[in-house]
Amino acid sequence: MISVEQRASARVYWAGVQAREEQIEPEGDWNTWLIQSGRGWGKTRTGAEWIVWQAVNNPNTRWAVVAPTYSDVRDTCIEGVSGIRAVLDRYRMSGNWNRSLGEVILKNGSRIKLFSADQPERLRGPQHHGAWVDELAAWRYMEEAWNQLKFGLRLGEHPKIVATTTPKPSKFLKALQDNPTTIVTRGSTFDNAANLSGEALKELKLRYEGSRMGRQELYGELIEDVEGALWTAKNLDETRVIKAPEMERIVVGVDPAVSFTEDSDATGIITVGKGVDGEFYVLADHTIKGTPDQWARQVAIAFYAAKADHIVIEVNQGGDLNESVLRTIDPDLPIRKVHATRGKRIRAEPVSALSEQFRVHLCGYFQDLEDELTQWSPESSDSPDRLDAFVWGMTALMQGRTIPIAQRVFQTLWAIIGT
């Protein structure tokens, strides 16, 4: 059996040489150590190191490892390059790995048992001293599997769970991180740059920097959808395209700021188009916070860059002055003025309905616009600039469509009963 000195040496090699400070078990009286980070941060290695140290240092104890599926927990958590077997080799305690039963029996009598979160009932009955759960946000039966695991943590003085996951919007995950007995560690893929391919990191940054997916998968941000929001991150991601087809019509929607001070709103400037395929596309976001002259120049730049057909600008605030500002920059700009005679919800819902039909596509990633779309709800008191500009542009493109009678009745009823 491995000696105390050998155990200490193996532990020191991880904690004192290889690991970053945030990968070391935190101090304090906690029940759950929740590690929410981007891919490649070192979550698997951290979880494997923690549970192996517990099993090695505490003979005749029982530990659980749970992942989304059985193949995940076997192939990644146990047999992966950063998994439990690789860590055990350093302690010279490879033990008996029974692949068919999904169990590692160490030479000191400790056992590490594998479970699939897809089968929560399998967690009913077994008792453990603690657990490592991997990719918690991807569990299909998250709450049920977690509860069954917790019921079985009744051995030892203080059973603990280390949860490693790439964050995704989830009420359960949000409640877990807000629990006072949870310690949360966050990090990004780039924290572990020394152990990852430089070329791969460049490619990931080039492709996903600034996108919702990048913020979630690379930087480990928990990006939540607001209850009642007219757009969801899932819909935006599922309809996203990298390249738009040929455009039939292109317009630039503008929601001008009323004033220019440090606390003033930005001027929303969103370019949208209707493709020859009949679908709708968000092509560019030129939103700017600046003086009337500055935002007018930005609108002109957006118009000519997209070779747009016309500009749609709201004139409720500022009236004809908004048109005049644009005319001073370029008197030939084709401008269509619109008035907000209905509430924002009434204006936004037909566009949202079109998105729900998977007819609206983001051509690339627009972090700020996406945040406004997914975080604004009809009950909100704020007035998001990009969302307004987007809705004005989309409404102009949709006006040429034949609207079904049922939809016309619905819109008329909404207009009558108000927001």
C-alpha cells in the first residue's frame, strides 16, 4: 500500500506544481464547490484530483461520480486523459477498474462508483461520503438526479459535492449558486492557455469572441433568459447563420437618442434585410453613443456599407429634427419616418412571432443586441435602443408580406386593449 510520504508527494505535485490557485479546494464550511467555467479550463482534472485525494486519503470510503450519460462518466471522468485513472497512476494506486460494473476499487478499500444522470433512480439506495458531478448543466433530469444523489450522501462527518460544469441558463443552477453553502469558482478557457493549443485558442477566439456562445462556452458566463422575454437565446442560436444569401431588400432601422450627456441612451442603428429566400436577416449593428452629428454619420456609414434601400427612423422624440440632422450629413439619403403610436410590446410581438417561426436569422454574433432581445420583457420599464431599431427595421421589411386574417385580428385586438 502507498505510504503516507508517497501520498503527500503525489498531492504536493498537483497542489504545489501543476494546479492553479483556483483549482485547489477552497477553505471554509461548504457543502458544494460549484466550478462554472469555459471549456478547457481544467474542470475534469480538478474534479478528478479532488475525488481521488478524498478516496486515497480516507480508506474504506465510498464516492460517487455522476455525469450526463454513462458513456460520459466512463470515457471522460474515468478513462479520459485528465480523468480518475490518470490521477490514480500518480498515486500508484490504479486499483481494480471494473468497466462493466462502473466501479474503481482502490487498494485501501475505498470505492469510486459511476452513475448516469439519465438514470436518477440508480442513485436511490447507494450511500456515499461525497461526490463529483460533471457537466451538471447538461443533465436531462437535473433536479431529480441531484436530489437522489443528495439523499445518498449520508456517510462520514461532512459529505461534500464538487460540481464542474459549463454554465447554461437554468433555475436550478441559479438556485444552487445562490445557496449560502455553495462556493462558486468561475473561469475561462484562456486561464488554462499554458496547457492548450495556441492555434486552437486563436481559432476559438476569432470565431466566438463576443458571442453569447463564446461568453458561455469559453468564458463560463451564466447568461440567463428573462421570464416573459419575447426572444430566447436558444431560438437565436438555432436560427443563426454565418453568411446571408442575396438580399431582396435592406433597411437600416434607427432609434435616435433624445439627448447627449454621460447618462444618455445610445442611438440604436441596426441593419436588417429580407433575402431572396423570403427569410429575414440581421446584417449589422452600428449602434453608437454620441452627439447627433456623430450618430447621423454612423447611420450614413451603415446605409452605404449595406447598400440599403432606405433608412427607417423613429421621430417621436425630436420630430423632424432627426431627419434634418441626417440631411445635413447627406441630403440624398432615402429616409422613412415612423411614429410609435402603439406600445413597444405591440410593435415587437409580430417580429417575435416571426422569430418563433425560425424566419429571422442573425448573420453572425451580436452580443449587445442579443442581450437586449433576451433580457427585455413587456413588463420592463427600460427602452432598449438596439431592440427598438431592430423592430423598426424588421417592421418595414415585413410590411410587404401578406398577413393572415387571424394575425390581423390579433394585432387589432392588442392595439385596442393596449400594452
